[in-house]
Amino acid sequence: MTMRRALRGPILHFLDDPGDEDRPREGSLGYFADGLLVIENGRIAALDDAETLLPTLHADTVLEHYPQRLIMPGFIDAHLHFAQLGIIASYGRQLLDWLNNYTFPEESRFRDRDYADRIAEAFIDEQLRHGTTCAMVFATSHENSVEALFTAAKRYDMRLMTGKVLMDRNAPEALRDDPVKGIADSRRLLERWHDNGRLEYVLSPRFAPTSSPEQLAAAGRFLDDFPGIAMQTHLSENRAEIEWVASLYPEADDYLDVYARAGLLRSRCFFGHAIHIDDSVRRRLREADAAITVCPSSNLFLGSGLFDWRAARAQGVNLALATDIGAGTSLSQLQTLQDAYKVCQLNGYPLPVWQAFYRLTLGNARTLGIERHVGSFAPGNEADVVILDTAGTPLMARKRESRESRLDELLFDLMMLGDDRCVACTYVMGEPRYRRAD
């Protein structure tokens, strides 16, 4: 039986990178002031003006009308830690103190499958409440954490990427594995979960200080054994961290070279933060077709530094935006955009609104290599959708009352003033999985 749904209202999605100017590149976005998005069996069947498509709807189509909302593809989060949900925004000075005082003790609790299941369920609920329909996520070093998160995402038919964290040194015993066991666990989890519905396994060495050279080399061989799978880790987030890496890996030219020597610098390798890097690092990332996952909120919270967006763009580095909770202080991608804008301003240039929302949708999808599934309303794509209320907070509603706003102004209000209150509804594969209680 064919399940049909149609969403009517203002619709925006991106067709290409809109560039870094105030005006988007011609042909880079699709906007329908009164559009109709037709969904069949969880996939995009058609998108056009409502006047054009309404006469073609099947009689059994469920029609939902959002005239005062904005319909967009569901947001994509490229880097966050689900096991840190309970310690979000905990006072911790800077990165290494924060890890030792909060992160490692909390992650140790995920040996308990019941605890992992409870947090995984809460995490998925929070993602949907914030309009995020797809994410690449760090679990912990325990198989239980990966099983719990994949199980929760599968229940909602959510597109999710995660994997067991690899760490065999410089961490509490409750979190350490070893090169042989860590890879064996990863292989077992990949064989069970990779391409299971909308799920994807991601090789996940935490970062160079908590992996021995032997473990990183084993991770590189793992990527050789499974070509095309993704790898996520951290790079050059904090100056003390960088000095620590240099002492642990004196033979490497720099932090990125640690990963390159282990075979972990290649396409679909994602490096979180990468704040304190130079043109040589950017060039090597671009040449390898690797990517940086930019985490403005956590970088500000931990005082790590200001990511140079313009320099990375100028050198053609693949980029994605991410909340990075728990050091990131909100699961709201709108608040992530607010912090990204401020970081760019402190670096002497603005982040255009078109580029910002492109990153949360098609841009992040392209960087993660999943644009054939999500990120836009292209026919055949999976119907992950967020319905945004551009007057979702009292202050935003007051602004709407005082003047008629252009689309770019509405988006900028969402970007600078919005939060989870602006998410009216979230659809996963065409099914409403979250509705705001109005």
C-alpha cells in the first residue's frame, strides 16, 4: 500500500553551494512562496508550486498546510557526542580538564546497557525536537553504547552514523581497550549495523593522545579492509592538546601527520575542530578529500579558539557544521549558526545567511557523502523535513508584527534569535516524529 503525504507552505531547499556573498549564486536555491512537497512511501515524489501540484494529488493523500511556517530539509549534525548529553555545559575550564573532570567519568557509565539505552532514547528524542534528522555521532568505547544508539535510531528509521570509540591509553581503565580488541569490536559492530536500514558505521578513534601508534595503524588497516566507510576523530582543537600530541608522536611533522602516517588521511575522514592549523594542513586536507567538522559553540565554550572559515573556504577544504555537545551548549543547530556567525565576525567577516542554512542541509550532506539520500528535496530523496516557525519566540513574533520581512531576514532571525521553540514539526521518512505542543 502506497503511503502518501503532501506538505504545503513556503518551501526552501538548496540546489548547490550559494557562495559566500550576501546574494546567493544564481540557481543555488529553490524557493516556493506557496509550495507543495509530495511524499510517497517516505521519499520525495514531487516539489512545485501548490497551484500546479494540488490537482494531481491522489485522493488518499494526507495534506498538511503550514502557511505561516517555513518547510526545509531536516538539519544534519556532523559531529557530537551522545554520551555527553547529561554533562552538557558543565564547567570545565578548557579541553583537557573538561575531559578528565566530566567526560571520562560520564562515558564510563556506558558499560551499563540499561543506562546506555536510556540516554540513547533521550538523545534521539532531543535530536528530533531540535529539527535534526541525521547526525554523525561519537558513542563511547563500549559496544553497549553503539548497540544502544543504533537500536534507538532504527526504531525511528533515522539516518544516523556512529561507531565505537577507540582509545587504548591516557584514559581511565573503564574506557580503555587495546588495538586488537578495539578493531575486533569495530568489525563486529560494522557487520551487524552498517547499511542496516539508514544506519552507517563510522570508525571512531577519539584523538591521537588516547590512541597508541599501534591502534591508529590498526585503524588505518581497518579502512583498507572496508573502503568507503567514514572515519571521525579530533584535530588541533586546543594548544595544550597540540603540545601533548607533539610529545607523544615526536616523529610526526605535525598533528595531522600523525593521522596521515597511520593511513587515516583520505576521503570521508572527518576531523573535528581543526582550529590551530596552517595553510599546509589545509592543503593536505583538501588533497586527501578529507573534511573539517566545524564546532563553533564548543570552541567558544572551552575557549579553544576561533575557526578561520574564510581561510578554509579559500583553500577548498570540505567543511561541515556541528553542535558538538556536550562541550557545545545546545543541540539546536540554529544556535550553532548564531555562534558560527559571531566567530566569523570576530575574524573580520560575516557568515552569509544562505551559506549558513546550506551548511545545515545540502552542504553537510555533501561533505558527509550522503547527498544522494538527504539534504535537499530532490526527487527520490528520503523525506526528512523540518517545519520552522519564524515567529517561534516572543521576541521573534514581535519583530514579525512590526514589519514585513524578506526571506533572508526571516532566515537571519532564525539564525540569531531562534532555538528549539522554532521547530514546529519534524518528519523522518515522511512520518511526523515530533510535533511541538502549541
